[in-house]
Amino acid sequence: MFRQLLPEPAELPDGAAVVEGLDFNALAHDDRPYLVLNMVTTADGRVTIGGRSGPIGNEADQDLFHALRTRVDAVMVGAGTLRAEKYGRLVRKPERREARARAGLEPDPLAVIVSGRLDLPDDLPMLHEPDQEVLVATFSDRELPGAAAIRYLRFKDGVVDIPRLLAILRGRGVRSVLCEGGPTLNAELLRAGGVDELFHCLAPKIAGEPDAPTMVTGVLHETVGLEVVSLLESDSHVFIRFYICGASRPAS
């Protein structure tokens, strides 16, 4: 259950109700997908406890996490997050695939893996899901094993060109992307001006781990402003939806 505080008081039974009516595809840019960043942090700003994000949020956070996956064409994630969280099939439950179909989307979102060196374990569950389509953006020549349908975008000069990656995705029909981190990829996307929204779950916990990463790892060169769109609460966890100030939002 979510208690909505802004823009007006309401009670929302689950994550599906929170995302109902969201049409990120209608906001796609001509040159790149509409991109939503989803992150959870502790009250002291850390995105991991003991190396993983899972211990930070609560059941409501996980519910909204998966509900957001039902509203986009693709889910983007960096190598570190994939390794730590051991990603498998992005949308497992039949009712969530049905929700995607009702929204006019493919039953399974495209998984976009951003990994320059492609240092992923061969036993990563996602790679062995035959129904999961995977697109890998890398500068490595490595081929990943597994049963998933894996395609590659290979970049040169030892760097994954984020603006070019976003342009290629849009050219291939991807209208919206949900990025689930990690912090280095978040910084690259923000520096490139490729982020439109942030969904931030602020958990009522203090990690006390000074070496744990924050939401962004890397220099942004200029401050990124945020505008509150909505505010919800569940079991003392606060869920804030922000627009990125300065990001263009095409008319739906």
C-alpha cells in the first residue's frame, strides 16, 4: 500500500496502481528514447549495503521496481549491478507480462547491458533465459555464452559512446528506457543529458558504510536540478518522482 502525499492525497494499493497511466513511449524524443532512472538509497545516500542494493528497500520498493518494468520498451543496467544483483529474466510473472501487453508493449522488455570490458560471469542467470532478448553495448570482442538472444553493439577507442548508444536504440524502435544503475552508468547518462526522470526511493536506514557508492559515481561538471512530480510513502519509505530540470519533454 502506498500513501500518496503529492500531487494530491490518495491511497494506492500497489506498484501497478502507481504506474497506471504512465506512457513513457509517448514522450520519446526524435533522437533518443525517453529515459527514466530508478534508484533506491539509504538516508545517508548509499546505494548498497554489504555490496548489494537489495537490503535497502522494502516490499513496496520491490513492487514499484518491477511495476516500472511494465511501462518501458527496454531496461538498461551496468555490469557492476548485473554482477551484484545476479539479474535473470526481467519480467518473470505472467501478470506483469500481461500488463505490458495491455500497455501495447512486447511481453518482455529488451535488456540493454552496458559493459565496456564485458567482465560478466558466464553463469549470469540472464544469459541463460531463452525468452530474454539482450543487447550488449561494449568495446570488448568477447562473446557471452548462454541461451538468451544476445546481440552486440561494439564501440571503439575503449569507451561506450552513450549518446550514440541512445541514438542507435531510438533508431531501432526503442521509445523508452528504464535504467537501474549502477552509479557509474548513471553519471555517464546524466553527463550526456540522456535522463528525463528519476524515481528515487529513500529508505529509513543509515548504512554507515563510507566506502559504499552513492547514486552517482563520476564528475557531472554541472549540477543537475530536480523538480518534484509526486511523493508517496509506504512503511516510512519515501518515493519521489522527479523531472530532470532542463530535459525537454515532447508533448504526448
